[in-house]
Amino acid sequence: MTDTTSAWEKSALQPRRLGVHAQAERGKGAEAPFTNVDNGSTVTSACFSRLLLMSLALQRQVKGRVSQLLAVGKKKASLITPVFVLLIAFALRIYRLGDQNVWWDEGLAMWAVRKGFAGVTLWTAGDVHPPLYFWSLWAWTRLVGESEFAARYLSLIWGVLIVALVYPLARRLTTRLTARDETSRWVALVATFLTATARFPIWWSQELRMYILATLTSLLSLYFFVRALQEGERWAWLAYVASSVAALYTIYLTGLTLLAEGLFVLLTLRRRMAGQRRFLARWIGSQFLIVALFVPWFLFASGRMRTWSVSQPFDVRVFLELYAVALSLGISTEVAHYLLPALVIVVLALVGVVFLWRREGSGRWHGWEAGLYLGLPVLLLPVTVYLLTLNRGLFYSPRVEARYLVLFAPCFYILLAAGIVGLWRWMRWGGVLAALLVVGLFAWSLPGYYGGRYMRDDYQTALRTLAAYAQPDDGVLLVSGSRYPLFLYQYRRLVGDENAGPVVYLLPRDANSFTAENVEEELAPLAAAHSRLWLASFERALEDPDNLVEQWLDERYRRALQVPVGYNHLI
């Protein structure tokens, strides 16, 4: 570098350690080299420290991110498991859904909804059931059709929704106000699985009847009542009123839901009065609102509702056995053969009551209240059904049927789940054994149920023959007593339009049965109106025990075709 190098060029070539050079200018010149070396070590140490701090910060960030991802994964897993159980519930309910003939009650429901919205409303006013299920079925069949599979799919939807509702209800009843309550989550998950796989709710989720809808609306009422009790939310009270009214418009027996809730309030009145006077005021107001919304239908139907009583002998012991076996195994015939395994399951449910009773609850909800809340409807149902089935001159005294007992089955399964989880908490091997036993019994009972679901040729061959050969101006004489809904269900599906095909006459029209005195009066006008007549004789024992209709037709007509169907026939 030359001497003529400018000052700014020399300055640019010097090391940029301004602080060091300034210090060297103030001190001895010989000390400057040593100062530069020490400063290099200091810079290296500072860089190393900074890198160390950055690595530690990065490690903390990575650890926090991993923890966050694990928490999100755990939360997603807790959501995926109930969804997987719902898929199991759907699969078990859709399996062989349409593989069974429509039976009498189902055929009656289809016959009723063909009357139209106004017609089915008037008909249900004279029947023993309110109209909500028939309204929903009327709308549903107009969307999807009237096949066995399509019509029953509506009940499948109600059944899957019940399974979905069991989880939040069980969680709300058994959760303590802590950040993490694994016991409550397990009770809810096990209860959901039991409801999904139990034969009893699967059975009624595949029937064209209102009982599974009544179960859903009652469960909604129980859920929103608990939510309103715990949270006091206005929308929860409105949902409680709506679901309770819907339940009453489905089956009158769902009034037991309101009774169970009312008894629960009375039994816990002292604690409610201590801190929730607003709750009591809202509860009383909601009861008045529910009654006000139901009274119009009751007044409309009370003058039209027919009476129906059965004077069949009643055995309390057999009824209790039926209740235990139906809830546990979903079996309603020869219940004495299945009593032992059913009692084991009932005992486990009682263990669940004890577990909930001893469980420490939150400030707004005690563990014993959960057991009481679930146990009241389970106990009230058999007592009420028993009282109704006693023939005391009531307007409605039905025979004992398993279908009335499905109403609060989900409450029983929550108690059963609490028993299994409670045993697990007390003794691990006991909980494992109880779970394996219950799941094994549920799995053992299902093949027997599905084995009975297959199509039988009861009316199909005869009706297809009629649809193929009958002329529009023919007349069909249907002598079938109360079986006419089954005949008309299949017949209208074949001919399509309500006005298509031959006219079907339900006989006898002016009497309960045919006699030698009225057979001419019943049949002569029809013979004069049609050149050809068909006789559909199905289950004629009550209406034509002496076979007078067939004899009258044989005397005046020649048989062109006969299709035997067991002891029934189409001529």
C-alpha cells in the first residue's frame, strides 16, 4: 500500500474495534495488542452464551408446541371415540332393517298416514296415542317412500340420536367441577357403548312405532332439565319445555318424565331453597307452560278417544321378570329362562347407584343426586305400567308389553356403566370381569334377535297375483278382520295411486260378523256393481267363522283362480 493512500482508505482497512482503539490511545501503546486478544475471547464467550440461550428458548418452544399438539391429539381422540361408538350404533341398527315383514302395528301406522296430515290427526285423536310420531312419519314417507327399509329408517335416526345424547347426559350427571375428570368420561363412554349395543333399543330402533321417539324426547327432557338446573340458562329452559311437550305429544306415558323430575325437585327441595329460589320459580313456570301447550290437544282428543281395556290376568312376578330381562337382554318371551344373567346385570346397575351415591360431586350437583335422578324414572315406569294394566275401569288398560318398558332404558344403561366403572375404581379385576360379562351377554343376545328378521310370504304372492290379473272395474272383497292394514299396505305399494286398481271393500260393513241373515244384504249390492269379484280371505275366523261369503259366491260365480296362502287364500 503506497504513502499516497488516502485517509479514508486507511480507515476502511482498519479493524472495526472502535472501543479498543480508543482505550489504546488513552493508555500505553504496548498494551493494545494484549487488549485485542482478550476482547476476542470475550466476544467468543458472548456469542456462545447467546447461542446457548437461543437453544434453550428454542427447546422450550418446541416442548410447548409438542405438549400443545399432544393435548390437541388427546382432545381429538376423546371426540373420535364417541363418534366411533355412534358408527357401531348405526351399523347395528341398519343391519337387516328392511328384512322383516311389516307387522300389524306397523301396517296400522302406514294405513293411518295415508289419510294425509288432517286425516291422521283426526284418527289419532280417536286412538290411544298422540299424533307427533304419525306427523313425522307422514312427512318422512312422502320424502323417501313406503318400503320397509325406507319407512323404518326414521326410527333408526331416532335410535342413533338417543345413543348420541347418552354421552352428554352421563357427563353432566357425573362430572365434578375439576379440570380433569376421567371417571366421568369413562362412565359416559361406557354408557354410550352399552346403549349402542344393547338389544332392547336396537329392537325398537327398527320398528315403525312411536316408542323410540318417545324415548328420545324423554331423554331430551331429562338432559335439558339437568342443564337448566345446573346452569340456569334461559335457552335450556325453553328446550326443556319443548322436549317435554314433544314427549307428551308422542306417548301419554311420557308424563312419567315430568313426574320423575318433579319428585326429584321435591326430594332435593331443601338444598334448592337454600341457594336456587330462581330455579324453583322457573321450574314452576315451565310446568304451567308445558300444561298450557298440551291442554289444546287433550281437549281436542278427550271427546274422541276410545276406551280400551284388557281383562287379562296379571302376575306381578312375571312382569318384574319381563322388565329385568327386557332391559338387560332385550328378550320378551320365555323370560324365566334368562332370569339369572339378567339379574346379574341388574345387580351391576345397583352397584352403579351405590357408586354414584358415594361419589363426591360438585357444589351444584351431588353424586347421590345423579343416582336419584337416574333411578327415579327407572323405578317409576314399572310401577305405573303395573297400575295401568290393572283393570279398574280406566279408559285405557293395555296388556303388559315390553314396548312400554323401553322408555327409560338409557337411564338404566348409565347406571350399569357407573357400576362397571365403579368396580374398576374399587378393584381393577372386578371392573374388567364386569365389563367382559356385560359385553359378552349383550353380544350373545344379538344373534337371536337378528335371526328372526327375514321376509315371509304372508300376503306377497296373493297380492302380486291380484295386482297382475285384476281389472280396474273389478271388486275386491276383503274379509280379514283387524288384518286389513297389512293387506292394504302391501296392496297400495303394488298398485301405486290410491285410486288405481280395483276397489277394496272391508267386510262386513254393517255388522261385526257374517251371519245367514246378513250375508245377502252385505254381498248383493257389491255383486250388482261389479262383473268380477275377488275374495281375499285372511284371518277370517272372527268375521266369517262359517265361511258364508265363500259359499255365497260359489253359488253365483265360477271360480277362475285360487291362490292358497297357508289357511288363507285369494279367489
